[in-house]
Amino acid sequence: MAIFESVGRLGSTLVDMVHTRLELAAVEVEEESQRMLGYLLFGLLALILFGIAFLLLAFLVIVLFWDTHRVAAVGGMAALFGVAGAIIAMKVKSGFDNKPRLLQNTIEEIRNDIAYARSARNTDE
């Protein structure tokens, strides 16, 4: 009977470990989705506000230079918008490249569980 009790406890422990890891995975997925929604909302808000500011600035520069250098003013504003767009695109790409991997903590905990199980098995032998 002792062997059945040991197997039962081992099974119960394994089920508890899987349950804990699935809960951790669910928390990580939820955190990632909230983080992405925040990025999206703040990104859109920043895009709208910067867009309005840049358009008003462009109109101001064009109006100021309308009589003397209107083509240069329009070209300069277009170049400024192009450079700003490129910088923002690089910043967004950098943010995505540096974000943590999805389920990174869960994977790490599963690796720790496997290492612990292997070390426990080696000490039993």
C-alpha cells in the first residue's frame, strides 16, 4: 500500500505543479495583453497630439514664408515630418525588440521544476 500512497502523492504534487504553472501562465498572458493595450492607447494618443502639433507648426512656417520661400518651407516641413516619422518608427521597433518574451516566467519555473525533479531522481538512485 505504501507504493500506491507514494504514487498518489506524486500524482497530486504533479497536478498541483501543473495547476500553479497554468495560473502563472494565465497571469502573464493577462499582463501582456494589458501592457499591449496600454501601448496601443498611449501610442494612438501621442500620434494624434503630435500630428496636430506638427500640422499647426507646418502651417505656421508655411504662412511665415509664403511670400518669400514657400517651396522651401513646404519642402522643409515635409523633410521634418519624414525624419520625425522615421525616428518614431525606430523607437517603436526598439520597444518591441526589447520587450520580455511571452510566458518567460512560466517557462523559467517549468525549467526549475524539471531540474528539481531530475536532481530528486538522481538522489533517490
